[in-house]
Amino acid sequence: MAGPEITITKAENGWVVRALGAIIAETSDALMLKEGDYPAVIYIPRSDITMAFLDVSDTVTNCPHKGNATYFHFVGKNRTLTDFAWSYENASANVAQISGCLAFAPGEATVESVS
């Protein structure tokens, strides 16, 4: 059984990710993943993320179309945001471009395009 159509393109403009007043990432190399009717998800290269804010979570999920996702907590000064971001460390071949990039939980992070 075929899954939803997945497309990955280079996201236009620059992108900034913020949480709890901190800038987590800034990049001009973001990728936009569209999967079926789901909202687009922005994936940020790990090299453009301040990983010192993130701790690996014990949470792992599986997507039959993308592979296993590893999750990360955001550790702020006064608060931790659980499973704040995820990454497909070894994404399936059809989405290999997102391997090692991180996406951020809607509502916890602000992911915005900047010109």
C-alpha cells in the first residue's frame, strides 16, 4: 500500500526558531517537507541549531514513510519543554534529505520565515 505523497524542497528565505525567549536556530538552508494533506514541516540542519539547548529524550516514534524519529527536550533556564523537537537520524531513502535535520513541535516553538 502506497503512503501519502511526500515532497521535500529547499525552503525560501531564512528561518529562525525561538522558544521561551531564546533563539534556537537561524538558517538559510531549511527544508520544507509536505506530506499528503498535513501542514508543511520545516526541517533545520543540525549545524544551524544551538544544540546546547537540547537534550535527547527517551521518546522514539516510527513513521512507516520516514523511519524512526528521535526526540529532544528544550532545556530553558526555568522550564523544560518535553519532546520539543524531532529528527530522523537515518531517514528512509525517499526522504534522505532530512536525515539529521530537526523539526520543532508546533505551539512550543516559533518557526518563522525571515527575509
